[in-house]
Amino acid sequence: MKQKSLVVIYLMLIFCNSSGNAQNVEKIIFNDKDSANDYYLAIRPLSGNIRGVQVLFRSFIQPEQVLPETKLHNVGSSNDILTVYASLKQGLCANTITLERINTILKNITQTYSVDTAKFAIGGFEYAGNIVLRYTELSYQNPSQFFIQPKAVFAINCPVDLIGLWHWSEKAIKTNFFPGTAGDGKYIIDALTKENGSLKDNLKKYIGLSPFYKDAEETGNELYLKNVPLRLYYDTDINWYLKNRRQSYYDTYLADGSELINRLLLMGNNDAEFIQARQPGVRSNGMRNPDSWSIVDEVECIQWIKRKLDIFDPDFYAPAYNLAFPKEWDVERFQFPIDFARQIPYKGIEDVRFAPGWGNKSSEEYWSYCFLWWIDANSVIDAVSLQEDLKLYYTGLVGRNIEPRKIPKEKWVPVKANIKKIKTLPGDAETYSGTVNMLDYMEQQPMTLNAFIHLQNCNTKNHKAVFIEISPQPATHIIWKKMNELYSGFQCGN
């Protein structure tokens, strides 16, 4: 079927954060022949810089019904993660239709937002969690048949064993205490029977559809989760289940979920986690229900996703090198590609040290600072590349300040960088010096920065260290002594 992506600005959410930013939720139609059902909702990062993607699936309801139930998209947006909510329609298990739908959605996300396929985490709520787990297993078992191999997967209140879900349904019907639970049980058995036949006559088929079969004598489909970071979230308030549903542990999803995690841990997957809700499950209407998105601590979950997708977080960064923190100097760290200079081609980290007087126009340390580029060892560094890099760097830095500082166009000046190789200093692989002519966006007047650049090949760490000292002051000024002392203490290993 021919597919077409149509982006619609769907609604506006106002997030309660310090910046007061409004944020668009985009409705993406991936099949215009059924635009009423074949769409997903996407929330971009506030920064506009997508460093990772979390795709959250739910069965039986439309994506917009999820938005009031969780803040995963809010927190993701503040952490450079694109969030997508998608429906698996009436999906109860990982049949061909649901697997193809997930593949189609993931492919469309990649094409629409030009994101790295190695930066995907997927999650599923309840029955969709079962499907997401099986999709992940199959993607590692038969990678050529699946568009994405998720780097992290999580499920919320998920029945991990399809056979166990059948027996849960039978027990719910027999107990017949809570009408909603009994009704769910009858629906599940009827739907599964219609699609796959009875469990008694088709056990092998159900085992193939299930991410896990607790009663199997040997390791089953869960083998393909052996190396995948996995979380299962549950509300473990058994007293609530007993009082309100007349269900023991054996009548919930908790037992099977904990058993799956235990099997994975025994296989050596130390990234398999059973997450006990820190707070009771409560839906947006205020009703207490373990089957709620609220059992996920959104901030902690997003931090977990960032770690598993290897998304840089300056608050948790543990460098493989040693660079001092001089007293009263400010520190800033961020990852390549740099937000304001994405054309610079390296992969790695920028680690900045600002002199105390960096932003004070009356200080002799004004605009004096150092930054380390800790980048891949195969990066090409020479006078030509450094000259282009610094031109891009300061063009972007000035450019992002023009609008917020209301700098009139007549004051704009083009950035010019002039870098040359000089005599190599002890400890350097190469040494460079030069100048950068640019607009001082704080004072709104032309300025020349002097640059001194050290290159080290940190072979044992598979990185190059490019240490750049910047100041408008002449080389005889004391600020250069301070910056040189900072560099002299730098070590490739910590």
C-alpha cells in the first residue's frame, strides 16, 4: 500500500516550566487512506534537537487520550527526546498485522524526523506492552525483517505471558467479582479464540505469539531479550487488589512479570528490571487504578532512557579524561552535534571552562575561556578543518543571540577565522594559533579573539583531545598563564 506522511499541527500544550514555552503536538498521518486511524502524535524536543526517540504504544484507545495520563512527553521534550504516541488498534498480541503496523510507524518516524535508528526506545501499556516485547525479540532474532532494533524497551502493567493472560481471563470470569475485570476476561478469550483458535488446541501457536511462556521447560522467546535493557512497571499494592478485585498475586500480572525478569537476570541481563511503582496508580480523572500510566516516574524513566540510548547528560557525565575545575570558573558541557553549529562533523563532547570575568565587560577576563573537544580518534584535525570549525562555531554562537538580544542588522559582521600550525609544544601532537573576528553580541560591536589550540591523540581512549584557549587579550596577559596552567593539568585518562 502506498503510504504518505502528512504533518498536521494538532493542538497546543502549555507546559508548566520556567521558560513558559508552548509546544506543538504534531499529528502525523502515515496512511492517507485511513487518516482516522493511521496516525500518531509526536512531540518534539523544546530545543529542536532530537537526540533520541521514545515511541509509546497503546491498544484500544486513540493516542490523544494518553496525553492527559502521563508527563513522559513533557520530560522527554526537556531532554532532547522526541516522543511519539501511537495506537495498535485492538491489538492483543504480536500477530502479523500489529508487527507490520509497528514497523510502518517506526519507519515513518525515521523518515519524517530524520532520526538515528540506533536511538530508539519503545514502550507499551498493558496489552501493547506484550506486543512491544515480542516485537523487540523478533527484531533481534530476524533483524532483516524489522526496521528498528530497540535499544531499550519498557512495558507498563503488562501481561508478559499470553498463555498466562488466557488463564487470568478464565479466573476473572469464574471469580466474577468486579464486572470490569470479568468483562475484560470474556472479551480477551473471545478475541484470542476468534483470531488463533482455542488455547487447548493451539498451544504451540500461542507460545510463538507470546514474549514469554512461564511453564516452558526450556528457554523460549525471552532468549532474544538477553542483551536488551528492559523494564517492567507494576503497581504492587496487593492489598488494593485483594480488597477491590479479590485478586491475589497469582491473579495479577505481577507473578509472570517478576518471573520473566528473574529469568533474564539468570541469563546475565543485568539491565532487566522489575520496577515497583513509587506511588499508587491513579488516572487523570482521580480514580485509583493499578492500570495507570502514573505508576511510571517520568523523570527517572527518561533518565534511564537517556543512559540506555547513550544520550549525553551533563549532570551525570563521567569523563574518561581529567580536566580541572578552577575555583570560581564556570563549567558547561554538551554533546556533538553542537546545537548552534550542527555542521561541525565530529562525535564527542565539548567541555567548557569560563574564566570568572567571562561575561563582565569591565573585567580583563572578558570573553576569556577554554573548551575541550573530546572527539572520535578518526576525526580529521588540521589547520584547514580548525579554521572552518571555528568559523561555523562562532557564526552559530552569534546567530543564536541576534534575535533574543535584538541586535540590528547593520551591526552584523561576518565571522572570519584564521588558523595556522605553529611549532609543536611539548605534550602536543600538534599546536595551532590564530584569530577569530566576530561580533561581540554582548557589547554589539566587532571583536577579535585570539586562539591557541592544542591537539593530543589519546590512543588508549580512542579519542582526540582538542583544547582551545580563547581570549581577546594579548599573549602577554596573565589570563593566558591561567589557561595554560589549566591545559597543563589535562590528562587523557582520569
